[in-house]
Amino acid sequence: MTVAEIQSNEALRNREFPVTKDRIFLGHAGDCPLPGRVAAAIAKYAEDATTGDQEKSVYPAIIERARKLGSELMGCQPDEVGLVGPTSLALSFIASGLKFRRHDNILVYFDDYPSNVYPWMAMAGQGVEVRFLNTRGLGVIRPRDVIGQVDENTRLVALASCHFVSGYRIDIDAIGSELRRRGIFFCLDAIQTLGAFRTPTQNADFLAADAHKWLLGPCGAGLMFVRKALQDRLTPPIYGWNNVRCPNYVTQEEIAYRSGAHKYEPGTYNLLGLVGLVAAMELILEVGVEAISADLLAKRAFLVPGLQAKGYTVLQAEAPPENASGIVTFHKPGEDLTAQHSKLTENQIITSLRADRSGQKYIRLSPHFYNTLAELQRVLDLL
């Protein structure tokens, strides 16, 4: 299935994405609707699970499949992929599992999504200095901004691959390669790019992303990347029968972790979620991330001038393609955006209402590859 096929064949689009039958869904930066094949995979597994041991029908094949597909999406090895969701949990695992010394510092972006701020703020209780990145605009994080604000005591930089409001995508490779040269860990909250844009791990050390946004998967089924060379240094903060070796489920005298990213999976798997995650990743890889990202940038190029013609200010309207994303966020001084958002909702158009630290409200559009230009035009006509 290709982007062109799905957009030009309404029967196929309705079957693969049932949400298109009665609404225009432009909220993928929030919580996605499940594609038909993802829902079907979950339903089939749930039905199979009524006939006996609910693990037997899919385990361990589903675990191996999830690691393989996750490694293809992130460009890493399967044993570097942990099946840990949601994003908040994986990021907390990373923050609490690393050992820092007093007076080490961590650099984060205070106006990032809270899941990628609070776990690092909590490190201050260990005597770690938590520094907040200065930027030129909401979510606008350039390599020079990061490198100019680290020093000899910086041990880790934690950033989002794309800002959840402004839609600005960072240069992961440029930032990561320079941090690695300085011996500084680089952790990514990749939930706003994984499944929509290339999200490389070659120059990252840690990554977390749940499935319920651009990956088109279920809530709470996520991926966690830990670079193999650092797995001995990241100690899980949670212990269980699955990540600590216990032959025949017999407790041993010493704690010895399982190898690879299995080390970060303490207990029974969320198999319903993983079945859905695998189906979602298969869909994304079938269509192709490069094709998806090209389509999303084309949609952005359609929306931005259309919104500007209506008198709206679009955040990061002039962002170059390498920093643009599928998120298009806009506002207009003096306009009641809450009312506009309600009007869109009443017309079966699903968008997101967001606000920044100053209280400024925005409407955020985040279409995916199955949305059509006719649907986007409908939004412009209603505004």
C-alpha cells in the first residue's frame, strides 16, 4: 500500500482507517485513532486468548517481531530495543537508572513536554544540577544552542526530537555527534517523530517513544532504545522475574540481569498492546517512513499559506524542510481559539487546542499520510 493508493481509493481508505468514514482526524500529535488492521490484530489476539493461556498464542514470537521492527524504524540492533511504554515510564527508567555525581549537570528544555522534563528535574534531589536550555523561540533548538550551553560537567542532554506545540524538529545527528565527541549522553523523547520522520539512533544513547501518536498504535505500547555499549551503565530501577535471571522461576542469591534491552522489561508483557504495536509498525514500514515524511511536508506546504491568507500566524512557518514536521500550529491575536476549536469539533474535525507558558492558545493540526488535501481544504474553509 502506498500513500497515493490510500488517498485516491476511498473504499481502501475507509477500510484501513475507519475514522475517515465520519470525521476528519487531524490530531495525531495527541492520540491517534487505531487503523483497521491494528484493531483487527488486537481483536483476534483477544479472541484467541479466551481459549487458554493468553501468552501461548503469541509469545515469544511477538516479542522478537517487535524488537526486529523497532530496530528497523530506529536504525539499531534488535537487542538495543526495549519494549517499555509509555514514554514517561521509559524516560523515568533512564533518568533513575543512570548514576551521576554531585555537581554533574544535565541540560533539558523547560518548555518541552512534561514527560521529558520532570524525570530530569527529579535528579536535583541527588545533587545533580539541572540546567534549562535557552532558545530563540518555542521549541527552536539548534545544534549551536545545545553545544554552546554544555560544559565540562555536563553528563547528559535530554531533548525531544520534535516540539509538541511548535512542530520544530531538531537535527538529531548534528547534536548527537557533537555531544558524543564531548563524552556527553544524549537522550531523545522521539514520540513526535517516530513513524512520521527519520529518527536515527546512530548518534543517540537513549530513546523513548510510545505508539499512540505517529506510529498509529495503541496507548501504553512503547519502544525504548539503549545503546548496547551503555547497557551495563544503565541499571533498571525496577526488578522482576522477567529482567532478572531466575531459572525455573527460582529466586537466585544474586541479582543478575538478562542480556540486551530485555534488562529493562521487569514483568509480564502488555501483549494486547504489543500485538497492536507490531501491526502498526508493519503498516508504517509497508508505506515507508520516507514516503510518509514527504507527504506530511507537502501537507504542511499546503496548510501554511492557506492559514496565513486567513490572517493566522503559523508557528515556525519558515522552518526549513529538515526542521519542519507534520505539526502545524497557529493563532491570531484577538480571536477566540477555544470557540474555533469547538466549531471544528462540531463539524467532525478533530484538532488539538494547546497553550504555551504565557497562556497564549493555539490550534494544532497534525494530519497523517491517509488524510487528503480535500480534508485540509475543508478545515481552511471553516476557519
